[in-house]
Amino acid sequence: MKKINKTFLGNIFSDNTSGSGDILLELHKHLQREQKMLEVFPDLIFEIKCQFKTFQSVQNYLNELEKHLRSNKKLDDFFKKQNRLLENIYLKIFEKNKKIFSKLSSIVTISNSKTVFEIIKSIRRQNPKIKVYVCESRPNFEGRVLTKNLSKLNINVELITEAAITSIIQNVDAAIIGADIILKNGNVVNKTGNNPLAVVCKYYSVPFYVIADKSKIS
């Protein structure tokens, strides 16, 4: 009997620099390739859930996948639906908030968020001179990954330490971050360092935006 490729899953499980958006996309691609094995190894979904307890979009995705498996529906239909959702989600976020994004000429962010990355790309198409400051996000330095990816697109980006936030924040239009979980009371769970950034923004009256889609809602 063919065994499911757990080496790939192991690489996803050990990824400590990618945000939930990138994790979900890679996981989706992998499970789509291995969809015939999901019926043979149903415990695999539970194992993945345990690995990504704080990534609500992954949890919601896997919950929907379980429903399809239990109802004996074709998994092809599930993956086609998810392909459409994942393909259009960032464009929808940008279009719904275009009035806000179009006013930004300089922003600061932290860590490495797929959502933030895609939104910055869209902002850049509106404003090629957009300036981005990225906090390096210790201890895993996820911000360095985002900085590198933005640099590849020739976006004006500068990597800063969290200690430099106070001096930078007074020179930007807004701070934008992604989210791992949005709780029912509106509170946001995200990477270490987001709270100090929010506090500094409040102190200096700088807008602080959390960018996320509905899959992040717990």
C-alpha cells in the first residue's frame, strides 16, 4: 500500500518563519496532491490540527475537509472550492479596503505575513514609491524573510529592530499586521512583538490595521 509523504509534512511542521497564510497554501497544495490517501489515513487531519492549534485558518480549512470526508462527497469539489477562495482572497481584501490602502505612502509591519505581503504588492501597484519598514521579529527573525521577499520585487523596504519602532513610527502613515486568530470579542492573536507595536502606535496616534480574512475568525 502506498504511504503518504510525511517528509513534506515534516517540513511544514518545522517551519517557524512562515505565517498562517503560507502554511495553509502549502498544506492545501500537498493535500490536494495526496487526496486519495486522506481516505486511507483519516488520522492525518487530526495530526495536522495538533501541529497548528494557533493557526485558525488552518483549523477551519481542516474542519471543512473533515466534513467532506464524513459526508462522502468528492474531495475534488472541496479542493476546487478552496482553489477559488485562496486565489481571490487577497484581491478581495485589497478592493474592500482600497480607500485606506491608497492613502498609505509609508508603513511599518512585523514578522512574515502572506496577507501583508500580498497587500503591499497591491499597494505598490497603486503607489510605486511606497516605503516599508519591517521589524525583524526575534527570536526567529521572520521579518528578514518578508524583507527579502519584498526586496526581490524592488519594493523600497528597510529591515529594523523592534527597538527602533519608536523612532520609526513617527514617520509612517500606518502600521499593518496579519493575524493568526481573531477571537469573538475582537481581540487578535499574532506573533510576539505585535503588542508593543500596537501600544506605540496608540501612543503616537498612528493608525494600526489588522489585515485578515474571515477564515481567521475563531
